[in-house]
Amino acid sequence: MSDQPLTYQQAGVDIDEAQRALRAVLPGIRSTHDENVVGGIGGFGALYAAQLGEMTQPLLVSSIDGVGTKTKVAAMAGEFGGLGHDIVNHCVNDILCQGARPLFFLDYYGCSSFQGPVFEAVVGGMSEACRAIGCSLIGGETAEMPGVYHDDEIDIVGAIVGVVDAERKLPRSKAQAGDLVVGIASSGLHTNGYSLARRALFEKAGFSIRDTMEGLGSTLGEELLRPHRCYFNSVYPLIQELPEIYAAAHITGGGFFDNIPRVLPSNLRVIIDRRSWTPLPIFQLIQQYGEIPWQEMYRAFNMGIGMVLLVGREYASIVVQRLNQSGEIAAVIGEMQQGPQEVQVV
């Protein structure tokens, strides 16, 4: 037995490097804080003085999610900053589906071996994404766990709390047969389907992260790492203004088949016309080289549609026009019909 005293660092956990990296990202984190953040970073719990304005019955809305195995693609490419945008935007879009605006966000960063530059890139991206939609990055947890995570793996999870007035929450119960489905374009895979995409493109087809594929206009790595698009700034004002927007569904894991039914009345189904838009080239490559049935593609991926809105028929053209004016790419992609609570893609 060695007489040399054992330290935490020798066991694989470098507390000093974690503290140094945290100090480096503090200015960015603080730049997301408003007057409602009490005490700042460093306490055992984060304090937030909720100012809820003119709401008659404010409801807190919370959600938690992760970026999954997109972290592996980021590690292959050595590019991590987009992951911070991914997790914030994913969480913001989730609570937007209930009509909520974000108040504050917390993160979890897990790793096998702490690397300051990677942590700083990820948290820097979170700060940028929070600032863009007026959300406070109020706290987080950094966990260095050799033996749990392996081979320089990282894991990124985020939790968000927002608020909505009860009278404006989604979904609204007025939807009826004949109303329309408006689809809003995604920027790519967002944060779902990466295990299948990696199997198809890297394991089965043998491509490299640095390969430039026909039709992409970028390397495979750049395409796969496009940040998850945030729809808050374009969709939230419309939800507040137009009661004829009855529901919103974030197209994440489970694709069209599992996400849209979550906001449907029990007596309505949605028919999606897949001819109404052209999926992004990256999805065509995954399907081609993975030899994946099209039904599986629409369950695993967003196929170029990151969010759908269920809209009163006479207001659909107004919603599409307003979304396009705000910088989104939107179109009518389907219709609601009488039937069981399900989605058909035809």
C-alpha cells in the first residue's frame, strides 16, 4: 500500500478546474439576469422574485429535457457551443406549446473528465440562447463522474420554468373538423434522432464528420450540429393575439405520430400531407443510406417541420403570413378531421 495521500484530483475529479471554468462563464450567465433574479449564482438554491404582470390566474409551466446523443456528434467535430442553444431552445419550445413565456432556466452538465473549454462553450451557448428570449439562466449543476461517463463523454440536460395566464393557455378546446395545420420549418434534426442518424451515416454508410455531401452545402458535421431552432419570438406574440390558434406541438422525439396527438381533442385526427413541403436534404441522406422506411422517418425525425400550430381555417393564411414576415418559413401542411385522436401522414 502506498503512503502517498490520495486526492480527489487523483481519483479523476478536478474541483479547481471546474471552479476556474465557472468563473469564466459568470459574466455571460449574469448577462441573462433581470431584476427578478435575487442573489445571483453561488447559493445552495436560486431565488427568483416572480413579477407576473396583469395575469388573472398565473400558472407555472415547467419542463426538463436533454440533448441526447447529439453530444457524440459534437465531440466528433470538436464543436460544442451549439449544444447550449439546443437545450435552451428545446425547453423553451416545449413550454411554448402550453402558451407559456419562460422565466428561468437551470442546466445539468455531466462529464467523465472536466474540460474547461468545452464547459465554457456549452454554457456560453446557453447564455446566448437565454438572452435572445429574455430568460434568466439562474443556476445549474456540474458533475464530473469518471466511471459513470466514459471516453470524454458529456451529458447536457436543462430544466425550465415559465408562466401562462390560465385564460390564454394551450391547447384551447375550440378546434373542430376542417381547421388547418400550419407547419414551421426546422433548422435540421434539432435534438432528436441522432442515434439512428449516426447508425445510418457513420456506421452503416461509413461517412466521416468532415465529408461534404451533395445537396448539403456544408460538411456532414456542420449540418448535423445546426442548433435547435427557437420559435418563441415568432410564435408567442401570435398566441397572445389570436385565440384562433388552438394548439401547438413541438415535433421532437416521436415525430409527427407521437407529438401531435398530445394536443388533439379525443374526437379529432390530423391528416398531414407530406407533399406540402420538401424535407431537408439531410433527412433524405439518412433515409437513403440507412434504408429506413418513410413511416419510421416521420416517427424518429421532424423531417424539416419543427413545430405545428392547429389554427382555425379562416385564420390559417394570416398565421402563415405573420410567421413568414417574422423570419420563419411556414405553410399549411394538413387538416383536422373527425376521427380518433391520431395522426396520419399521407
